Amino acid sequence: MKRLYALRGAVCSENTKEDILKNVGDMCRQLFKLNSVDAKDLVSIQFTMTDDLDVMNPCYALRHSDTGIDTSKVALFSSPELEIVGMLRKCIRVMITLYLEENSELKMVYMNGAEVLRPDFVKK
């Protein structure tokens, strides 16, 4: 039986179209692969970005990346990251809402400098 879950991830990026495209694609590809995600189980994908990343929307980046699964029918949304003193800059975060088998062991992805946000999820 399947139930609703949320996968989380984050990646740091330079403020170039090429870097955002690559990093969003890499992060989502890893999340999908590590969690054996099937496109039909995706509900929605939400991104946030810090205000120093402004050359490309991460939703556009996902739609134009080869992540290994078709995300063309998935609801996507992007919003600015809340400004907090001392926050990690140049960061894109994602929350993927999806159905997975009950009692699935979720694998989160924090990469390219974003590992400091959740060191408990980083492979040692």
C-alpha cells in the first residue's frame, strides 16, 4: 500500500543559467533515483531560491533537465526563500510530494555546499 510522503533536498549554485539547470537536474535526478520514484506517483514539486539566484526559475530548470523520469505533468511551484540572518546563500531547496510504498526509507539529497543545512542526511 502506498502513502503520501515528502522528499527534501537542497543544492548550492552559481547564478548562471547553465549552473542552475545542471544543479537542479542533478539534485532531482538523485532524489528520484535514490527513492525509486515513478512519475505517476509524483503529486507536486515546490522549490525555493535565495534572492541572489535570479537568472532562471528552478521549475523551468527541472522541465529542461534529464532527470530520468517525465515531470511534464507534475504541478511545479517556485517561491523566494525567506530571508534569515546568516542563511546559506546561492541555495535552491526542493520539496517533492509523492506516493511511495508505506514504510519507505526516504533518502534526502543535500549537495554542492548545501550539506551544511542537514548534515544528518549526508552520507559519511
